[in-house]
Amino acid sequence: MKKINCMKQHLTNPIFQKLSKLALQSNTEVYVIGGFVRDLFLNRPSKDIDILVIGNGIAFAEAAGKILNSKVAVYKNFGTAMLRSGDLEIEFVGARKESYRAESRKPIVENGTLDDDQQRRDFSINAMAISLNSDNFGSLLDPFNGIDDLQNRIIKTPLSPVETFSDDPLRMMRAIRFATQLNFTIESSAIGAIKQNTDRINIVSKERITDELNKIILSKVPSIGFKYLFDTGLLKQIFPQMVDLYGVDIIDGKGHKDNFYHTLQVLDNIAETTDDLWLRWAAILHDIAKPATKRFEKQHGWTFHGHEDKGARMVPRIFAQLKLPLNEKMKQVQKLVQLHLRPIVLAQDIVTDSAVRRLLFDASDDIDALMLLCHADVTTKNEYKVKKYRQNFELVKQKLKDVEERDQLRNWQPPITGIDIMQVFGIKEGREVGMIKNQIREAILEGEIQNNKEEALIFMIAKAKEIGLVPIKASE
């Protein structure tokens, strides 16, 4: 085992000395292990500290809580305990030895040694430990050369990757997640082991899989992770609709772009401008219905008519499949998928006020997010086309700003309500009410009348007269 006595300088927080003193008093071996150690070498700030106790981790945590004046949360089912000290979150666990059954990723756990615990860790870079014991305080214990793997920017498993991934298939997702977040390479034998164990991912809960997937999506360059997921076959297991985007069909010498790699480019583009998870999901799903709507026409070549409508209808099913929230976030993604072509069409044509009003009305508070998505959707390698699109987008954005300031249509509700109509004409809710409301809305969006109650009332009375309705007072 590699031991490096050079880590004292990184343990300057008084809490480490306090835990060391407690370890000496209780005759217990204690180590800092895992992500905190890894992040020290990566110069990444970390507020989460994992403390490994050779013995009873919960008992040591309770004793630590007393000397740190902190409340201890105990999780007996997991054999762990956690406390907060200042801005630090410290988790204590007893050293464990694990064995697995084929049908479950939940291990059979026994008390173990430091060596046992380091062997059960997912990756070499997460298996490094720093001693808090008085006789070798600050020593790094690195049995699987995690330091070298950090320097070489590579993800390796401590033991056989086939065994590691078969035992706990979630580690396959975690390997790809770490490679994406850190921009590391996954060792070739580990890649082979993932390919060999892809079907094992099905014993993992959808929630855990999606949690890792979201962390990949929130990475600086998410396409790194999606390429690993695709190449290993994991993506087909967890999100087959996205795999369906892959490939190019050619008829009469005409081919369409590969919509899988286009989607990854859009995702990377939008990742440069926003950390919003749901806007990134909209980028992933904006063309999800292209395989289902793909047609070849002699005159026009490949078409995907209606893919935005069908894609919007697919969003709730995909969110349910992946255990993503079926709430306003899902509705936002659905709306962005539905509308993603609209600004692009406006950027190609002469921009009319009425088209801009309709876009503002339909997008409402999501108009800025929609424009970000559409800007990211320009992935052509033709510099002339890119320049033209970007110039036209600036024109559309300015028009949106001008119309919004003038007509105040963001989150707009028509100035005349259904209740107003029923009261003015003395009628009950029904077809006539809906018809008049729609006519008022269309007149405002087309610019026939201004967005105010006075003009809307005059217009309403005129239109109602055409279908035989007159205001109550006027008929008296």
C-alpha cells in the first residue's frame, strides 16, 4: 500500500484534530476517505467529509457530536450517522466488507478492515484515505494508485471491473458521470465490462439511474457522458427513444443529418449558456419525435413534419418512464419542445408584429428560454448560414422586445373574461362565450384592436351583434 506523509497541510480545519483526539481517547482507528480526499488533489472545494471508522461508526459519531456540540442523525438501516459542523456535512460509517447476490445491488454487509473497505469502493480515485490517527496523522493510504489515476485522468475500478459493475450496476452510471464531470477517460477494460453488464442496470431503481443521468446532463460538456452511454449500450437500456435518433438514411443520394449527434451538439451549445436542468432536458427532447415523423418526399427530400407536436405529446410519457417530475417542470419542457421551431421560422421570414404577438402569447414566461434553445439549435457547419441565422435571430429578439414593451403580452390574459361576456349579454356559459373570447383574442394578436378593455368592449359588442346578441341594457 502506498503511504504518503504529506497531507497534514490539507487538514487545517480544527475539526480533524478534534476527531483525531477522540480516536486516541477511544482507541479507535479513523480515516477521511472518498470524495473529500479526491477533491483535495483536484483542488475542488468540498463541504462533504466521509469519516471511516474501524469499528462502530455510529457510536463514534455520537461521541463526536458531543465534543462538536452538534446534533447527530443516525441511519441504523445503513449503519451510518451524520452531523453538521459549520458549513461542513460529516458522515460516519464503520468499515465494511460486502458481498452481493445476483438479483440485487444491495450488498450483504459484514464488519471489515480498512483494506476491506477500500476494496469495496467504486473507483481507485475514490478509494484513497487519509489517516486521522495520532501515530500517522496525515498519511495518505492509496492501495490502488488513485493518485496516478488522477494525474493520468483515468477512471479505474479497484478490483475486476466485471465484478465491480456486476455487483453494483449503478457504478456503470457513476463511472460515466465522473468521466463527464472531470473530463476523464474510462479505462478500456472498464468500458468492456460495462458493455458486458448493460442488462444488469435493470435491477437498479429508475430514480437512482435518473439521478446519475441528471448529473451527467448538468456537467460542463454533457455530450461526453452521452457518447459513453451510447457506445456502451447503456443508453439503449435506460432511454431507448434517444438511441432511435441515431443514424442517417439515404434515398436517391439524399440523406438527413444524424439527429442523435445533432441533439448532443444542441445540448452542449445550451450548456454553455445555462445551468437550468429543464432547459437542458428540452434540448435533449426537442427532436425526439423525428424518427416517428421521418418521411422521404421526391420533391423535398427528407421531412419531419409535425415532429414538434408529436414530440410534445411524448414528453409526459418519457418523464414518467424516467421518474422525472410530472409537474410544472415537465410542462415547461413540453412547451419548449412544442414551440422550438417557431422562432427559427420567424428568423427565416419577414417578421410581422402579429407573428411576434402570437409567439409571446404562446411562450409567455418561457420566451427567453425558448430563444436560448433555438439559438443552440443552429448547428450547421456552413458559416454563411450560421451568420445569417444569428443575424435574423437578433432581429427577432429585438422585435420581441419592441412588441412586448408596447403590447405587454408576456403572461397576457385578454382584457375581457368569460364572466364579463355572460354578464353583459345575460347568457350562460356555452359556445357563444367561447366564440366571442376567441374573436377578441385573435383581434388583439392580429393588431386589429389595442390590448385594452375599452377597445375590446366595442369590438365584443359588434361581433356579438353578428350572432344575434345584444347587451342587456341596450335591449331594455
